[in-house]
Amino acid sequence: MTDYLLKVEDLTMHYMTRTGEVSAVDNVSFALRKGESMGLVGESGCGKTSIAATLLKLLPENAKVKSGKVLVNGTELLSLSEEEMRSIRWKRISMVFQAAMNSLNPVYKVGDQIIEALENHNMISSNEEARKRVEDLFLLVDLDPKMMDQYPHEYSGGMRQRAVIAMAMACHPDLIIADEPTTALDVIVQDNLLREMTAIQKKLGMSMIYISHDIAVIAEVSDRIGVMYAGRLVEYGSAKQIFKRPLHPYTHGLMSTFPSIVGPKRELKTMPGEPPDLINPPSGCRFHPRCPKAQQICSQQAPEFRDLSGDHYVGCYFPMEVTFDGG
Amino acid sequence: MAAKISQMNINNPENRSALITESDETIVKVEGLKKLFPLTTGMFKRSTSFIHAVDDVDFYIREGESLGLVGESGSGKTTVGKLLVRLLEPTNGHIRMLLDVADQDIARLRGRSLKRFRWHVQMIFQDPYESLNPRRTIFDTVSEPLSVQGIGDIAQREDRVAELLTMVGLAPAETFMFRFPHELSGGQRQRIAIARALIVSPSFVVADEPTSMLDVSIRTGVMNLMRDLADQLGVTYLYITHDLAVARYMTERLAVMYLGKIVEMGETEDVLANPLHPYTRALLSAVPVPDPTLKREPPNIKGSIAKAIDPIPRCRFYDRCPLASRVCEDNDHPPLEEKGPDHWTACYMV
């Protein structure tokens, strides 16, 4: 119990829009141990970024947390005031956003932006100390420390993403949430960056949440994987469990639709239909209209999210029985 | 289908002839293709240097086959695609296509013959949110190539659009025809873009990252659709992508580009199983694999991709190559050589 860094309990969050209430996150529960990395995978609009924003309390005004708890080291975040939350952001939890260019201010030198984050959290006492810290951070993410006096536009895409990661690590947080950190990058740069992030995470004993639509990226960097569909967490377990024996039909389908460059070339299966509109989500299990195993009960009542086999959770009445053989 | 088009077009003197298939099955042959973009400086916008976006590229595509063009951003793959459909004018080189009565050099087409060329060659773009006009109905968008080419009357065009919509899986067609793009999902929009490209029964289609904006559960459907249509209609594709796994699924042959040069080319499975060029090897080893038990070795490559601005006459990959030696620096970029059956690579050290 105590070794959990993060516990999310029954989190439900809606967006109020002109056309109706969007059920973006529905009854999501999961826990993450200290030093573990978790991958949150799902398609656009499935609620993965909304969960990240809720954890940091960086939600837009029209978002409303309906219920649930977010515990970090035993502290409940959702009931904290904005001021109290400010002391937690960066210091305990920080975030790497997808569009690195947008998280850096174009008119300030990159190094100064990191120093500002450090100053705001009283992490430094002198200018020399600040520059030394930034230098160390740059070395950690494999950036030339000389670049701290340059502006974001002088950086390449991969370098900017490194700078953003350096900034996220500046205050030694316990948890970093990385939302599609390498999506806009080329594969060689992506590979390099993910290797470094994993190495730093292990070295500093941080916890990490990677958010991605790319199941291959998630497979490589995560100890545990959560699969989201239409606002719900449908499966959660260790990466090995999930890849060896996906229990939820959606997880199974997702794996069968993914091409790979290794193994024999196989036909990819098409999943029927499209993800639902979350203003009017399907009744019962939200995947039932697309599910090959759906029965009557699936449309009537949402299945319980239960531990089926040793820390491997699934929200499905009729979990898959077969092991994944590549389709 | 092709028959239907020619029926519709019976009174048009410029009726398109059947595609001539000689003993040679090559439909596209590119020789010495070059595109330089000037970088201008100073008050008089003088071009002081050039980006060599596509630099002396040779390749061919067989009829009915799909050639994948892969590489990182800035490798010139999209520029090749645009040159092939003449959205860009080549600086130099020849693009021969066997489309009409005789094969012609696409790079030199002007006026009416260029318009006729557009009948045979179409392009599918990456972003279905950008490539469809939001103010026009699906019917307007899909039938546009017919009206540009003056094929059929309104009723015939409606029939043809309905036929295409059904073919791309948007059925019943009547429910889609007079809707607007914003009413459709990303996957449906890309299907519209495919229908628009195929409505004139083109022989050759350039598809530039057609599925990279789509979610996985939707993407496979669009990929399978493109493959099925290629089989049914005998379309030849140039399939541009940065995703090697997608390229493997979609193509029979593969060309790998690096800084404006094709560095390796061959049958897709052969190139992926036996990559020869050090860049191809690095690229392949960087691709994440959906298997948490597998530990990949890091790619063997130095530094990061540069821009091909007035490149030094040596191997383009020299700076980053683990095999680089004197010969690679002293000579110009190596030519593509056949190292195995239909397996080409441009490297002095292989």
C-alpha cells in the first residue's frame, strides 16, 4: 500500500460544451509504484491526455471533475487549492508536452527558462548555482551546455524536446508525465530520446507515465500498461502480461491492427466501426458496438474493472482466453 | 470501370487510349531527377545557395506494383512525390511514364498534354482535414476531377460518385453525397480523398503519408482499402511514408532516401531482412517493436540529420556513417549499384 507513489481512484471528469457534456474520463482507477513506468495507450479522444491534465490540475475551465481521488504520496490533489497545487507542480509532478515548441517561450533563452522554474521553487540560491544546475541537466539529456544561452528557434525538434525534458526534471520530481513525447520526431531521434529518458528514470528512481497512441513505443518503455477506450481504462497490467495475454477484446484488436517490421508479414485485421461520440457514449460497455464478443449484458451494464489474474485488471464480461499470437 | 469512363467520354475526341503494356512492365521510370530550392539572401533576393531536396534520383515502378519511399523528414521523399505528379517543376532529369499512346517525359509536359496527364495521375495527401474544401459537399469534391476533365453530365457524374463512395466503403452513398467534410470523421475524410483520386481511374497514384494522421483502429481499414482497390483496379502506387512497418505492409518494393538521395532500393521484404546500406540498417534498428520482451540494440549512427544545402561532393551519409572511410570522402556520392537480384545500394563500403 505504502509503496504506491500514485493512486487514482474512480476518477470521472466531464467537459461542459455547448452541445452537451462530454464524458471524457469515466470511473478510472489505477495505481503506480515508486520508480515504475507506466504507459497509457489509446486513440485520440480516449481520455489519456485528460487524465494527465487532471493529475496536474491543468484542466480548462469547462472541465469538471465529477468524482474521484488522486493521491500522490498519500496527498490528495483534487482538493488542494491552486496555490498549494503550484508547489506540487514541477517539484513533485511535472509534465513533458507533445509540442515542445509550445512549451518553450520563444523570446527567452532556454537556460533562463529552466532557471526560472528553479527559482520559483526556491531550488537555488545564487546565479552560479543555477547555471551549474542547468549545465548538469543539459548533460543529463545529452545537450551541449553551451546551448543554454540560445533561443528555442535555434534548436532542432529533437533538441527542443530534450530541453523540455531537462526542464521537467529540473526540480527532481517524483513523477513525470510525458504526453506523446516523441510523436513529432523521426525514428532515430525518437529511439535515442526514449533510451535516455528510460535511463534517467531508472537512474533517478522516478516514476513515469508515458502517454502514446503508439503501442510499440509503449511496449518498449513501460513496466505497466493501461489501455484506454472512450474515456475508460479497459485493461491494466504489466507490459509482459498485456502483450502475452491481452484480456480485453479492444486491446487484442489494437494489437492485431498494428503492423510490425519483425516477424512474418501478416494480414492486419480491421476493427469495425469508429470510436464513439462521448457526448452520447454507448450504454453498458462502451466498446460493445464494435466488440466481436459482445452479448446482451454488455449493452446493459458497464462491466466491473476487476483483477483477473494477479495484478492484471480488465473491464470486460467476456475477456479473451487466447494468448496473442500476432493476430 | 475504365470502360464506363470511356463510354461516358465517347464524344470526346481526346479519348484516352488503353494503357499500353509492352513487354516492358515498367510504368514509371525516373532518371537523374533533381530539384533544387534556392535560398535567397539580401535585398535583391539573389540565390546564393541551394537546398538539394532531390538530387540525381533514379528509380522505376512496375505496373500494378506499389513502391514505398521511406526516409526521415527532410529526406526529400515528399518532393519526389510532388515532382511525379507535376505539382513541382523538376530542376533537371526525366520522368517517363507509360500512360497514354506512347511513353512521354512528364517533366516536359505543357498545356493540354499536362491536363491530360492529370487524368492518369492522382495524389492522396496526408491530412484529410486540410485536403478537402470545407465549403464544398462530398459530391462536389469527389466529382471535381470529372468536371475539370469535362467527363459526363451531372447525372452520370452522380452515378460515378455513388459508385466510388460505395467502393471506398461509404455506403449508402446517398447519405454521404451532399454532406460536408466537417460532418465526417478523419477516416471517412481520407476515404473521400481516395475516392476523389480514383474517380478518373488513374493508372498511377502518389500517396503521401495517407494514413499517418489516422488512429490505429481506423488506419488499418484505410490501408486495407487502398490495397484492395489497387488489386481490383490495377493502380500503381508511390507510397510515401516515414513508418517502415506501414511501408512493409503496403508495398512490394522499397526505396530508402537520405538527404535527397536514394541510398537503397529493392523488394521490401528483402530490404528489411537484409539491409545493406548503413543508413537503412540504422533506420531499421531504431523502429520500436511491439514486444516488451525484446531488447533492441541502439542504432549505429552518429549525429543528427542535416540539411542538404550545397552539399560537399562526398557521400551524403559520411558524417553519420559508422563505416565511413577515405574513399567515401574523396569521391562524390556513390552511385546506386545492384548488389543482389534487384537489390540496389549506394555505398562504397558494402
